[in-house]
Amino acid sequence: MSMPRPPGGGHDARHLLGRLRELLAGEDQGADRLQSVVKLIADTVVADVCSIYVRTPDNSLLLVATEGLSQEAVNRTRLGENEGLVGLISSTARPKRLKNAPAHPRFSYRPETGEDPYHGFLGVPILRAARVLGVLVVQNMVERLYTDEDMDELQTVAMVLAEILSAAGEKNDDLELRQPGSVKLKGRPLNEGMAIGPVYLHDPVVTAARFFAYDIEKESQRLDVALDTLRQSIDTMLNRATPVLFGESRDVLETYRLFAHDPGWEMRLHDAIKAGLTAEAAVDRARREHRARIASSRDGYLRERLHDLEDLENRLLRHLSGSEDGEISGPEPGSILIASRLGPAELLEYREAGLAGVLLEEGGAGSHAAIVARALGLPAIGDVSGLVSRSDAGDQMIIDADSGIAYLRPEEELVANYRARIVLSGEHKAELARLRDLPAETKDGQSFQLMLNAGLSFDLDHLEETGAEGVGLFRTEFQFLTSQTLPSLETQVEFYDNAITRSGDKPLVFRTLDLGGDKVATFIGGEREENPALGWRALRMAMDHPFFFRRQLRALIRAAGERPLQLMFPMVCNIAEFDAARELVDAEVEWAQKFNRATPSRIEIGAMVETPSFAFSIDALKGRAEFLSVGTNDLMQFFFAADRNNPKVSGRYDILSPAALLMMEHIVKAAARAEIPVSVCGEAGGRPLEALVLACLGYRRFSMQAARIGQIKRLIRSMDLAVIAPKVVELVHSGKSEIREELLNLAKENVPVSFDR
């Protein structure tokens, strides 16, 4: 039994870091080095026990070094992922200090450690790149409450330990820290395809090259210079944006500036330098803590603010490293881009980089990053939990977006298997390409129109290569999302004119601005909403901002000149909204005529059917609308009250359920009664089984991403609609609660193509 040590001792952080620097310069490696570290810490902070627990591939916590506990417990004592105080620190990524540890409900006693009833307890997570590598603990037999200074000191040591542990794993020392073999990651497919390549981190951790300061005053001066440069760049950015920023957008940037000028943040960085760290290491320590809190936080607003802080610290590290503009080197061709989350503008910046695929921790199939990935033709997977924290730059990655699976650091046998599958996939695409010039017509002579979904100028490159009959949906918001200011009238005219010209004689339907929800433009204000998908967005926002909306309409009319123009309003909820929006179009035509400007030879106005309320208003549209298009993505999330971008609920509804199909049948029949052509432009129209069922219900026009057109054309040319349609309709009206499996079996029996479940 060890004798209790008196608390305190007059040590300081500089003294501990100085001794730690000398220790690390010695010859000890691996477990011997860690044993020396825990002895040094115990002696310096006057603790009865100092222990290091390392997180293993199964997420348990293994005791790998200790001073004060039984040495027989080393590499033997293992705590579950959430077991004990050590597990609590690991799972929350936050430090914990207690005066009487055994009284805590999470306390766990392990007899094999020879542990006396220690009371004073301080534990801190060992963090690297938002990943908890382990936990560093000190304990005292007496009831001692460790101070803030003790906690800061131990967190500084933990930061150095993180690099030691990471290096030990990479060198295959006697510490087994890296995930053995291949790590399988699961997510949701955003765009089909397969690829193999090295990992490129969108927002890589800029690690400190040196941890220990040799000249405290010089490091403080370097930090001050970098902080001044950072603040000036943010002030300049805000001042440039002043004419176009207002509301929430400006508030966010103002908050960002306040973070940069926060004296508390600056003081903590200087205190870390005074303790013996370099300026980079001081910033790195703060950034590690914020990254870990982001990973464990469930509060969306707090996550946003922590992201702001992390971004500031990344920028500051780049300034300290000499990169004044904060730029980082780009990916090598064939890389797999990995990010926590990614906006459409950010992904577009990689257009010329030659990426092989994209993996995101956040982002559903309906996110605009996913839409850009499809336009770029990149295999993509979203909602991959724990992706960033497990990945290192340069790791080999397999992405199988057909199945929503990725493999990190795969074994060679698996790589060889996927290389063969990629070759077969290329042959399959070549087979579908041969259908390009053939008509989309069933065996019994029913004709279909297959259109392209687009939103970026290079989307139109797919018109000829796919054989699409036109553009059924051209999203206009990307031009706004990728700009820091409101695009000028001239800029919009040029963009729309280019799209109309490139589509040639084929029809092109422009969807007017669909902003809000997950599509936030920096120059349009608005308060934070609890449920943005149901809030101030799309046509609602456009009608509340008639200046923006009329400018877009004016640009579209001017771009069309004397050519035909087709416009479609998003997320219409009732007839009055549609009529009000159409009146603005008429007003812009009258304005153009008043000033002797060319006007379109024909204007056709349509609407998206995305809300149940509008779906049941179609009969009243007769004579008002020239066409309709069903946006199944939004329609289904509103119909089932399930956010399609929330992985917890997005999989809980099925468009092939009887209730949803009965509504889809109502829409196509109501449109026929109103003598209005109707199409499907949501994701469902590009999936073979869903497309087959909707065709049986009466839909004859589908608009989809380019990669899907070949599959759907092959489906149409392989089926006899007169044979299968009555069977599908009968099943839809059977009164059963679930029919997907029966629909799948029916499709397989009657159509000789492959179907996904």
C-alpha cells in the first residue's frame, strides 16, 4: 500500500514541460517512454497515481502505463467504452476532477490494479484531430480538489502525449493503437459509383511542428502578430460585405469577429505559451478541445459556434505557419475527399481537382452537396459517422456508393476485388450508353420522355451523351449559393442565356429560386428556425423578397429574348401563391414591352407539387398552369412528417407504401382532369423499381440525374406496360399496409432487368 503524498508542491507548468522535453529527447521508446512520462507527472504534480489509458480498436480503454498502481495491471486492465470515470471522460471528450471520486455514480473499482481508495481525481482526454486516443489520470489518496492550473497543465501534457501515441501506432511500436486491417464505414448513398484512392481531408488538422518553446517572449510576439493579421483579414471581409449583408447573415459574421477579438481566448493562448508551449502548440491545444466538443455536442446551435471557433484556430495556425491567405495544398488526382460537412460552393471548388469520390459525415441524399456531387459524376456517401476522426491524410480508401459502404485502409485482397468490380461497372455503363439514341418506348408502344435534372452549366454536357430529351428541372439557386453577394442582373442574364443556348432545340424548365432550409445564401437574412424545411424558404422567401425575385424573373425574360421560356415555381402551397407569383411574371413581361425589349415567343408557367395541400388543389389549376412536376423528395418528407436530411427519421418512410402511392395516383389523375401535363423530377423517378410503379400509375415523363437515364430507358424498353400495370394498380389498392416486397417480386417476374430492394 502506497503512502499518501501531500497535495501541492509549488511546481509550475514550465518546469513540467521542460522536464518532459528532456525526457522525450532521451532513448526510451514505446511503453518504456510512457512509463517514464507517468512517473515524471506523478513526481511533478505530487500525485499518488498517474495512469495512461489508451483507446483500442474495439473502443475499450486499456491501461498501458501507470505510476502508483500495480504493474501487473498494465496491458491487462480494460474498461468498457463508457465504463467508469475513465470511460466517462473518453465518451464526452471533457476533463473531470473530483474531490471524492469513489462517491461518484460512475466510479468503477478494479481489484487487479491494487488500487487503494483514492479520493482526489483528475482525468483529461488525450485528443488528436477530434479523436479521443485515450485518457490521462492523476489520483491522490487524500480528498484533494485539483485546481484550474492543474487541469490546464495536464491537458497540455495530454496534447504532447497524443502525438507520442499516434507516432507509436504508426511505427508499430509495442502499443497497438491503429485499427487493424480494414475499417468498414457505413452511410447513405448520395451518388452511385465505386472508386479507390488516397484520403484528402477537406479541413485537415494543421498540427504544430514544435511543442516546446525555447523563447517565451518570441513565441508571444509571434502569436500577437498572427492574431493581428487574422483580425485584420476578418475585419476586411466584414467591411466588404457590409452593402449586401443583413439580418442573421451579418449577425453570424459579427459573432465570428467577436470570437477573434475575445480577450479570454487570447489570454488562454498566452497562458499556454507562458507554460512553455510554442504559439502553434498553444492554438493546437485550444483547437483540439473545441473539435472534441463539436464531436460530442448534440446542440445544433452550439455545434455551429464551436465550428466558428475551430475555423478561427485553423486560420490562426495557417497564419503562424506563414500561409497568410490561409490556403492549403489541394488534393492529388484520384483522391477521395473527406469532410465533416460540405456546402455546394465548397465542393464546386474541387471541380478541376480530379477527385475520385466524396465522403461526408453529415449530408443526406437531398443536400445540395449531394446534388453537386452528382453533377460532377463523383461517387458519394453521406451520414458516415466517425469518418473524419478515423481518417488520416493519405490513407487508402475504397468508396462503394452503390451500397453506401466505404473501407478505410483496406486489405490488398479487398482492393483487388474492388478493382475488378470497377472494371465491370465501366462495361455496364458502356452497355447503357448504346441505348442513347433509341426511343424510351415500352414493348407495347407506350412512349415516355426522359429528361435531365441540372443546375450547373456543366450539367448540360450530359444532354447529348445521355440522349435526354431536354432539361426537366434546372435549379437556379446554385448561382446564388456560390456567391458572397447578390448576383447582378447582367451576371444572371449571361448564365441563363448560356443554359438556353446550350440546350438548343430541347426544352429547358427553369425552377425559380429555391433558397432556405439547407440552402442558405449569405446575402439573404432571416432568423434561426427550429424547422427550416417547413419554414421561410422557396416561393415563400421569394414572394417576401420581391426585389430578388423580380430581378431573377427579369433576367430570365431578358436571357430568353424571343426564344420560348418555361418557368416553374417551387414549394407552392395553394392556388393564391401560384397566382401571385404568376402575376409578377406578367408584370415583368409588361415592363420589358414598355421599354421595347424582346420578350419570349411563348412563356409556359408551371409549379412543383411538393406539398400535400397543393397536391389536393390541382383540379382548380385548370387554365392557370401549363405543366406540373412532382418533387417527390420534399413531397414525401412533408407527407410523412419526416425530415429527409435527418438520418434518424429519413429511412422511416417509403414512397412505395400504399398511402404514398395513392397520393401519387391522385396527382396524376387530377392533372389529367385539369388537362395539365405532369412529370416526376424527384429522386424516385431515377430508381428502377419506383419508376416502374409510377409508370404503372400513369406517369409518362421523368426527370433525373444524368447517370440514371440509361438505366430507366433500359427498364422502359424491357417492359410490357399493358401486362404489368393492372397488377401493380391492384396491389396498390389491396388495402395492405406494406407492399414493397410484393412490388419487387412482381417487377422481377415481369421485367428482365435488375432491381434494388
